[in-house]
Amino acid sequence: MKRLVRALAISLILVLNLLTNAQTARTSNADSTEVEATVRNYIEAYYTGDARRMQQTLHPHYLKHMIHGDIPMREKTGAQMLRDISSSSSIPAADKTEQISVLDIAGNIASAKLVTPHWVDYLTLAKSDGEWKILSVVQRIDD
């Protein structure tokens, strides 16, 4: 009888573990999709000059660091980014391409990489009120 109780207890633990892992995988997949969508909205807002759309992707503490060869590192806040995007010039269609990779998600923090023809962004996102927002960007400008 003790063996049966022990076997049932172990079986129950294993089933609960499998259910928890399955739920975590579903959450991770959903979060990954949401992180990618946030980054896509960010870059498409940049391409189209849509400050309202970009604002929806930015965390209130957003900060961007731009690294461009020998030029001293520059920074932009979210307010500066939104102001600049509203006055940006049109971007050639050939340059409106991107590759987005979700690198890691750990709880309410995620990292992603955005590759475009002229720069690479390394993004940190934070989940706030159930939505992923871009907290910081380190941009390497290639040309």
C-alpha cells in the first residue's frame, strides 16, 4: 500500500510539473510574439514618421545610446525620439527592411536585436501593466 501511495504521489508531482512547464512554454511563446510585435511597431513607426505609434512602444524611462565610429556617444530620451521622428525625412523603400530577433525573456525583462541596412539596435524591454515597452536601446550605426 505504501508503494502505491508513493507511486501516486510521484505521478502527481510529475503531472503537475509537466502542466507547469507547458503553461510556461505558452507564456514564453506569447511573450516572444508580443516582444517582437513591440519592436516591429517601433521600427515601422520610425520608417513612417508616426510618433503616436512609436510612443505606444516606449517605456516612460526610455533612453537610447548611439555609437557611430569615432563620434562621441550620443543619447536620446523618449521625448527627443518622438520629436525627431515627427520631423524626419522620408526613408528610401530599400532601406525599410529589418530583421528582429528576440534574444531572451526572463520574467518581466526581455532583450531583442533589430538589424536594418544601416544600423543594429540592441533593445531591452520591460513588461509594464501587461504590455512590453522598450526601456533602452544601444544602437551601432554602420555607415
